[in-house]
Amino acid sequence: MEEIRIEANGHLGPIDSSRIPRFAGAASYARLPRLDQVSGAGIKVVGVPFDAGVSYRPGARFGANHVREASRLLRPYNPALDVSPFEDVQVADAGDMAVNPFNINEAIETIQDNALALTADGSSLMTIGGDHTIALPLLRAAAERAGQPVAMLHFDAHLDTWDTYFGAEYTHGTPFRRAVEEGILDTEAISHVGTRGPLYGKKDLEDDRRFGFGIVTSSDVYYQGVAEIVAKLRDRIGNRPLYISVDIDVLDPAHAPGTGTPEAGGITSRELLEILRGMRGMNLVGADVVEVAPAYDHAELTGVAASHVAYDLITLMADKRAGQNGYDAAASSGAQGAGAAALEEGVK
């Protein structure tokens, strides 16, 4: 089938949905060109079909292609941020990393090597998982490219700073403890957002504070509102190189049932998108969306949510690369409100 694509500013964009139906043809992310169809890309979307680190429901290995299928309805212009990301920057789907599903240590090394290879030309990665284990090698690569430890916003129902599961150091519940231990995170600028639910004990929170994390719970988002949360997060991060990691279970199961470890009481997809939009103009160097498990999804609710989250993250990257670095609180609903004190032990 002939691919009739939108082209603008010298960039090859999505298949033209006015001429080829959205439901036709192979699914790349947002119907964008494959990496081998362009001479280069400033932003690369890559899948990591790996879920050997999960502790409950498996299936996130199928997440990347599920998100690609759900992304067919995405359009080239993002009105929330007044940005056409695929016009401003060449964005391409780099396919999937081929990682060993039977050896976590080898898989982590492969992901790190692949991430470094994909960003060797100065491009940025939007990674779709896969389980949250993959965040560790992606952070290693991001810190190496930045030449310094990176700030991080971690959207998740869970802390993911536990020490081990069944003696295993590398799982989807441990990546950020390892990242702190390895010195690849700037511990003055790291925060969880959307955490909730029972823990194994109070020590989990004590360890987390000791590592330097600020905590914004889902209740904080509800009671304080998006604008105040955004202001505090921006104040904490400043202009440091920023990595954003989104576990789709940060959303309430009503918005994202297709995930491995769902927790009641989560934030809405609207709240998540508005907080992300509030990060406009920040020094975003990489991002991931993980833990989409399509076997538990209904009517593509989770896939649609994840595809839109990835789209807004790509928009932020494209906007920054295009030099539109201003932050207009009046223009972005997630960016309203003025400065606030930095997060220390959590949002007060």
C-alpha cells in the first residue's frame, strides 16, 4: 500500500488520514515514519518489549505495540500547547529493542547500549515499555548523555525504591533505589507524583526520604490542584536536565485498567496531562511510559491514555528543540499559578 504522508518544514510526518483511513496499514506510533524511512530524527520513539521484572501481572511486553495501535487517532497539532510537534522536529518510530526475556542483567545492558546508540546523534528518546525495570538503563544513558546526574519526575502509584524482591536487585520495584545508589539522579531534584496505596511499612517512606525524593501523592493532586503542584515541581527542578518516567498505573484503574499493579484512588488522565503540560520549557532530555499490559485493558482505555501521555511528552521535547522555551502560565491550564517553595519531604 502506498504511504501518503504529511510533509512540513522538511519533516516527514504521519500518514495523511484524509486520504488513507486511520485503521488501515501497519501501526507505527502516531502513524509516523519508521526511522529507516528518514535521514535522521530529532526525537525517536522506541519500544522495549520486556516484562521479566514484574512482581504481579505479566504482559507489559506487549505494551509498546498496544500503544502504537491506540495512537492511530492522534493528530499532528497539539492545541493544548499550540505546537505541531511533527512539523517542528522530525519524529520517527525506531521500532523495538531486542532484549533477552530470560536474563534481566543482560536485558538492562542491552537497553542501555541501545539507548546510547539511538541518542549518539543528539536525538531524544521517547520510550514505551515494557515494565518499569527499563527505567534504570534509560536513566543511565540519559545521565551519560547529559554529562551529569539528571533530575527526575516519576509518575507512579508506587515508590519503586524498594531494595530487592526475592533477593533480586533489578525488578520493576527497585529501579530508582539503584539509580540513586549509582549516582545518576540529582537527589535535590527528584520527585514521585501520584503515589498511593498500602506499603510494606513506614520504613519504605523513611528510606525514600533518605534518598532525596519529594512525594506528591494522588491526594495532594486532588486537594491542592494541578497549578500548585506544577509550581512546586518546577521550582524544585529548575533548569536541570530532566527525565520523566510515567508508570501508567499512576492513573486510577478507571482510566487505566490495563496495567500490572493497579491501585485505587489514582489521578485522572486529565490531571496527568495537565501536570505534564506544566513542564513546558523545562530541560527535558528523555522520557518513558511503561507498564501498559493490554491483556487487562478494556476498550483500549489504557492504550489511549498512554498514547496521549507519550504524545504530550513528545510535544514538550519538540517545543524545546524548536526553541519555543517560554512558559506562559495563562496559556497552559496545567501551568497556572505562581511560585512555591521547593518540595523537601513532600508537598505540604
